[in-house]
Amino acid sequence: MSAGSATFLEVGRMDELARLDSPVHRLDARAQVLTAMAFILVVMSFPRYEVSALMPLFVYPVAVIAAGNLPVGVLLRKLAVAAPFALFVGIFNPLLDRHGVTTVGSFPVTGGWLSFSSIMVRFVLTVSAALILIACTGIHRLCAGLERLGMPNVFAVQLLFLYRYFFVVGDEGLRMRRSVEIRSTDTRSLGFRVYGHLIGHLLIRAMDRAQRIYRAMLARGFNGEIRVLQQTQPGWREAAYVAGWTAFFLVVRVWNLAEWLGGRLAGSGS
Amino acid sequence: MSHHIVEVRDLAFAYPDGTEALKGVSFRVTHGECVAVIGGNGAGKSTLLQHLNGYLMPQHGDVRVGDFSLTPETATMVRRSVGMVFQDPDDQLFMPTVIEDVAFGPLHSGLSAREVEERATSALERVGMAHLRARPPYKLSAGEKRAVAIATVLSGEPDVLVMDEPSSNLDPRGRRRLMDLLRSFEHTRIIATHDLEMVVEICPRVIVLDAGRVMADGPAGEILGDESLMLRHGLEKPHSLRHHHPH
């Protein structure tokens, strides 16, 4: 029965990663939140046709993954799960925006393809930053950190419950699918009516379970406040972490390091 | 110490759909008693238990836990002194690790980090699960989950333990360990169960519920041994109390 809960989107994997011990994991959650937010803001602030200038930003996820001992495979799989959304956002750009803006070698590149690439690069950067953030803090520390940064308690608790109940619902859904599969061996498709019933039923069951979990939380004194066991206080390490990364992001934002580096290499080569 | 006493007086409760789950239930459980609440499905056991930690409020009658009469204002105090172990440990264990789950109660009662840690550790030791502290709860076996669920409640240092079907889904060894554990507690214990053999072994007193009313309340041997009473209320005389035939 717990096999389902363990496999569903590898529920536990992110929680497990969050329990690793590394210099990054030991940082106060607030420092990590601020850095990730600065990173995402900088990524989003680039013009739409920008691709090359974004490249140096990969240093951030790569460095944190390395310092945090995070398994790349797990993160890549999660990235792949979210990829279709970004693909859909960008897929029409090459069709709609067909004027050439630049050339790679002698091959003309249209604005559409350029903005599409830019969207995909940004997607990889921002989503991996978010995944890394969760993998290095865990949802509880993260929500508590957000709250201490001034996010209204209601939102922090909502976020926490969204995360918890997402898996609860997924789990119920898996169990229902299994029972449907067991009893529908000879029919290929079940039809909309059956699926309608299933979804309605899933909603009710998930709500029931959510109710029971909430009751269990109430029974143990939950009063809407998120508390975490390992309270950390931000110190100079946190300050240095945030300041260092933010400075790097700004440098990357202002100067196109990739182009500069390319120019230097080309210059020294000739 | 008066706060280990649970007193229910003429408690009645009907669900919004009109189902009368409790129709005037009264009993009094005193310090250190271990009482089984038995009865068929739909007898009102769960509804009764939900009143004991203030999840449902009495519509009629009164629930007293220690010095408090249960009202929305006192619910927090009542919950602090009544530890509730749910039927499905998966509902009870919602944190990413065992230790965080066990620490949840003390953490939310505003203790210092050191006290929380101490309480959580000693609760885990009490149920023999200290080695599981860093594990995620959903990966434990049913028996381990049950023990950890009990620890999550013990860490709040309650005066009264209320348990819903604590022996369900356990293998014989897990059930045996659970019974030894329950027997070793000094808390006032109220246990709703269908496991009558367990009742024979650990509960000196039994309350029989049927159709929302208390049908019998007294020494376990007397009530469980009364075959006609048991059958009338959808129950059965436990095998261990039957006449032993020489084979």
C-alpha cells in the first residue's frame, strides 16, 4: 500500500534530498529563498531574444548541485515532468515570428526560434533553481522561511498544504486506478461517464482524507503556525551567500559574459 | 490528580444528515484506568472518540476532561491533555521524518528546541523506535507506523490516551508488542476496538455501545463472558473465555 505513495512522482525523493547534510543544506532557509528569488528575477529580466547572455547563469544551479551533493538524475527527471508546459508556451514562436534576427555561421536564425530557445533556457534555469531550493531546504523549512521573510501566514500554510495534499490526492488516485485496472481487464477504454464518476469519487475521498489529516494535526496542537525543529539563525555565512550570488547575477545581467569570453578566446586565437 | 479523569454525561450527537450517532451516553473513567469501548459497526464508537479530544462538540450533555468541560474555548486545553491515536497511522503521520512527526506536538505547544528534542527522543525510546528517527514515516511497516503514531501522541505528555482500533492491520507479533506497550502505560486509557481477545488481556473494564447508547459498563470478564449480551449487540464471546474442552 505504501508502494503507491513511494512511487508517485517519487514523493519522498525531494524530502529525502532535503535531509542531506551539506554546506548548502545547513544555510538558513531564508538565505536560500532570497538567492533563488534574485536568480529567478534576473533570469526573467533578460530581453526575449537573449540566449547567450543567459548561459553563465548555469553556474548557479551547477554549483549548488555540486555543493549540495544533489543527484542530477532525480532533478533532471523532475525537470522533464515540467518540460511540456514550457514547450507549449514557446512552441508557436518559431511559426509566428519568422523574420531573421541573427545568423549562426551562415545559417539565418529567425526571431521565433531565438525566443523559443530563450524560453527553454529560462525554463531550465528557473525550474531547476526552484527544485534545488526545495531539495536543499524541504517544504517545511521553506514555508517557515518564507513566513519569516514576511510572507503572510495564510499563504505559507496554503503552500505547505498544497504540497502535502497534492501527494495525498495522487496516492488516492493511484489506488483507484489500480482497482479500476483490476476489474477492467477486457475493456480498453472506460468512457467518459466512468471517468467522471472516478474523478468525483477521488475528490470526495481526498477531501475525507485531508479532513482526517487535519484532525490529526489539530489533535496535536496545530494552530496555523508553521514550526520547524531545526531553527537556524542567519549569520555572516548566509549574508555572504546571498550577497555573493546576487552580485554574480547582476554582473551577468549587465555584461554578456559569454560574448566577452567568446571574444577573448577568439581574440587570443587570431 | 483530577486531570486524568474523563467524564461523559448524557452526551447526544446527531450528524447534519439526521443520523443520531449518540443518544445519551454517560460514563466516568478515573485515573489510570484502561477501558475498552466495544460495539458493532455504527454503534457510535468513532463519534464518541471524536468528542473526547474536542473535534466534535457536544450538542447535548457534557464531556469533562480533567478540570475542563469541553467547549470551543477549552478545546485546545482538552487536546493537550488527551492524546488521540487514529485508526489509520497514515492519517497521523504527515511529516517528512519520524522525528519531526514525533516533535510536532511539543513544537506546537511552544517548548524550547532542546525540550522538544528531549521529549521526542524519549517518546520514540518509549515505544522502542528510536532507531527509526531519521526515516520517512511512509516507508515503515504497519507495526512500526503504529508505534510511531503512539509516540507522536506520547511526546505531548498527555494524561489520557484515546485509541481507535490500535491493533488493526498488525501481524501477531506486532499486536503482541502493542499490547505489552499499552499495558505498560500509566495513563488513563480509552480504547475503541473490535479486537476482543486484546480486551481480555489488557482492559479490566469494558463499555458496550450499541445504537448510540451504553448497553453495559463493568468488569471485562463479566461482560465479555455474557454470551447473550454480546450476541445481542453484534459482538461475540471471545474464544479465550469459552469453556475449555480437554482435547
